[in-house]
Amino acid sequence: MAVRPNEPAAVTLSHRRHAAQVVQAIVAAMRIDVTHQDLQAAAATAIERIMEHNNNGGAAIAQQLLGAAAGNALMEALAVATRDGAAAPVLLALAALASHGVSAAQFLAAGAAEAIMAAVAKHRRGKPRLPYEDICRTEVQSAAMSAIAALAASAPADSARLCAAGACEAAVTTVPVYVNRLYAHSQYCDLLDKGLQALAALASAAESHSQAVALSLVQAGACEAATAALNMVLPPWSSEKMLTSALRTICGLSADAGAAARLRAAGACEAVTSAIPRCSNCPDAARAAQLALDRLAAGAANVSSE
């Protein structure tokens, strides 16, 4: 369904009309029975894939979905989902829709942050009885982190709602818990990756829009978690994505004086310095590392001069 840039306008219009029809059909199917978890999971997966394959017209598709009340349908499905396998696709669909700014702001205003965190809490209850149950729960947590990252990145001005709902604490807990388990159980790798992306997005939102978000991250232990994660991904065979996310988190947090002090105490200066050789092929990581070092050094100089 993806529309190539050079296609005629008539073809583009045809694709858009077809997409609108598909969107309406999906939402209508979701409305048949909100408690039918297989149906809701299938519809959510369809929404995610429509967004994934319409990069050029993603914002327009997102608006069509919102106009058809897909957001409300997804949040209703999330609220009644009792199976991990039903909740994860719904969270991923919310993340896909939230990757567009207007959609993210509307979602947050409609209570998406609270709905996501309620799902996180619900799908953490009790101890998994079988290994596959632990894997399924991990997938739910990972999908929730994707949704938090998308909302924070696309609607940073509204990120305080995420913090009020507990998103900072949820993102932070994915890091120290799974850093030590990552290589023993590969299914945790995606969760750690998505958790770091959520932290990076929240830290960026804190830097640009809200000191309150920075305070929430500091209180949740984000400075220590990001530093621990960065130390873990320093070896050359580690993930460049996680390296970049950890550096972006430290960079965003270092803009706040209180957070910078916590970062220095956690050993962030040494960790970032050690990471610089790994950044030669990662421009985003290199920029974040250099800015973080500059901010941390400036903060240390201010403290010593007082």
C-alpha cells in the first residue's frame, strides 16, 4: 500500500481512498466484540502494518484512523485484554499511530498514558508459571516502551502526562533488571533496547519542554540506569542502537543541573569518554556524547568554583 513519490496524483488518490476504506473496515471489525481478544489483536496488527507500509502518507493515514475512532477502539481493547498475546499488538498499534505528532497529542489528551501504564501493571501481576509466559510478558513490556517512546518523541510538550502516569519509573526499571540478564536470555534484548529508547525520548522531552520530567527521571534512577546501560554496550560487538539511546539519555539529562550531578556521581563522564571510540560510525551517538561531556564538564566546573 506504500505510495512511491513519483506516482501520478490519480494513483495516489486511489491509494488514499483504498486506505480509508481499509481503515473503516478494521475499526468496524474491532467494534463487533471488544472482548474478542484474537479479533482485537488481529485488527491491531493490521493497523500497525498499515502505518509501517505508508511512510510517505503516514500522517494522513493516522488522521484517517483517528477520524474512524481507532484510537478509542485500541484503548478499549487494551483495557479488556487479559492475555499478554492480545495486549502486545494493541500497544504496538498505539505506538505506530503515536509516531505522528498530532496523533500523539490527541492520544495523550484521551488518556493513552494512563491506559498504557494500567496495562503494564496488569501484565506484571503474579509470577509466570511457564517460560513462554515470561517471554509473552516481556513482549508486552517491550511494546509498552515503544508506545511511551513514540508519545514522548512526538508530543514532548505533553510528556508530563506520561510522567504523572508512571512512565519514567516503568522505563527505568527495564534497564537495571535486564542488563544482567541480557546475555543469559536473548528475549530481554528487545526490552532493554525499547526501554532505552523510551528513556532517551523522555530525557529529550525533559530537555526541551519540562524540568518536571527531568526531576521525575532523576527520582526514578534514570541517571544510574543510563550509565549502567552505557557501560554494558561499550564492547564493539554490542548494539549501536542501544549505545545511541544510552548516550541520548545521558545527553538529555545532563542539561539539568541536578541530573548532571547524579550522572557524574554514577560515573557517566568516564562511561561517555569510553564510548567515544565506538561513535565513529554513529553521527547521532557522537553528537550526543560530545554534548554530554561538555555539559558534564561545565557543571563540574561550576560546582568547583562555588
